[in-house]
Amino acid sequence: MAGLFQVLRGQADGTFKKAEALEGTDGEPLIIPVEKENWVDNICTRPFAVDWDGDEHLDLVVGNFTGTFFLFKGEGKGKFLPEPQQIKVDDQPLTIKGHHSDPFVIDWDGDGDLDLLSGSSEGGLQIAENHAGAGKSPELVAFKSLIEPRQQSASDETLRDEDLTGPSSSTRIWIDDMNSDGKLDVFVGDLVTLVAPAGGLTEKEFKAKYDEWQVTFAKVVKEMNSPSGDEKTQIEARQRFQKLYSQRSEFMKEDRTGFVWLYLQK
């Protein structure tokens, strides 16, 4: 959340030293500098170490909450320039659809240059292809969808394990040749909330209570958002909202969890 980059340095016996913040060549911890109004640019950061520019030094390609990307140029021996460059397309920041950019850099299409792939708060997998060619500084195009996000629906409020057919939201990715067939495969982790009836309720009883709760909840939300309500009415509506939301546990178990999905490339 804070936006620093932690490293656990390996030791000869297979153990690791305590985590420490990566520093720039100025001796200060690496962090994306932001203006006050753009403070979310340097939180929820996600680094990927790769030789981005072909100079044989590891660089850091970094995602963030906003969904943009920054490059900390490596100077070798674990050192990085303190000021990052924002990765752009046609002089505009390269941005995913959604938030929480999740960079993975690899030659996805086998043309010899590095492409940039990312998960997203909205789910799915996106790719920004590199058209520069092998041995040249990356020239990316705008992101397009490689794996479409799962379509959300009203029934997601009562999602069950058997309803899942693919990744949900907040996807994080890893790419490797899982089955050693010479093709790159994709691992996708996600975030999902599964529900089940609570208190021994049958499915029919659960549905009836949930439908009744939804009607009352919608009325309270409408009151909260009404521009004509006075301050006292607004406060009372917020109190009812909080009470109603906590009442969900009386008839519904909610399990906030996630899964890892594997896509094998054909």
C-alpha cells in the first residue's frame, strides 16, 4: 500500500535475509514521485524485474493503483536511478482498463521483443504489444484484451462455487510454460466472494430472506442518495444502512477468497 519495493536477499544456505526497501542511487528508498492530486499513482505498487532496455542491467517495470506503469532504470548490482520514467504510448500514459496494473514482461508473441501483460481490478488479462523489434527500446501499443473479464451480473451477490467458470475480479498473472510443450501458458489469480445460507436455512428460505433484505436495502440507499433529505434524515439513513448491512450475517455466510486459474495455450 505504501508504495515501497521490498527485497529479500538470498543466502548461500537457501534462506533469506530480512526484507529491506530497495534504494535508488541517491540512498533514498525507491518510490514513484507524485503530485498531491495524483497520490494514488504510488500506492498498491507491483514491480517486475527485467532488462527492459537491453543494456544487460535489470530494470523495474512498476504498476500501481491508477493502472499506469513506471520504469526505474537499473544501473547494475541492484542499483536503480531514483527518478522513474512513465511508460507511454504516443505521449500519453500507457493505462490498463481498470485499476491495479500488474506488469508481467515477456516475449509473448515470439517476435524477439518484450511485450507487457497485466491483470486488472476488472478481471481478465490485457496485453500491450511491442512493435519495436528485437534489440530495440520497446515501442508499445495500447492495451487490448487477451482474456476477457467474466461478465458481472446481479446474481454475483449470491455467487456459489459451482457458478464459477473463470477468473473474477482483481486478477494477478504469471506466465510460464506449464506443460513443457514450448508454448507460454497463463496463471490467473483472482478475488471473489462466495456465499452460502447461514443458520441452517434452506435454499428457499435463504432466497426469501435475501430478496426481502434487498428491497429494504434499496430503499435505504435511495434515502441516503436523496438530494432533498435534511442532515438528520441523512444521518438516520446511514445508521439504518450500517445496521442492515450487518444483518446480512444472520442469513448469509460470505467467504472472501480467490482461486488460481490455468490457461494452456493451444
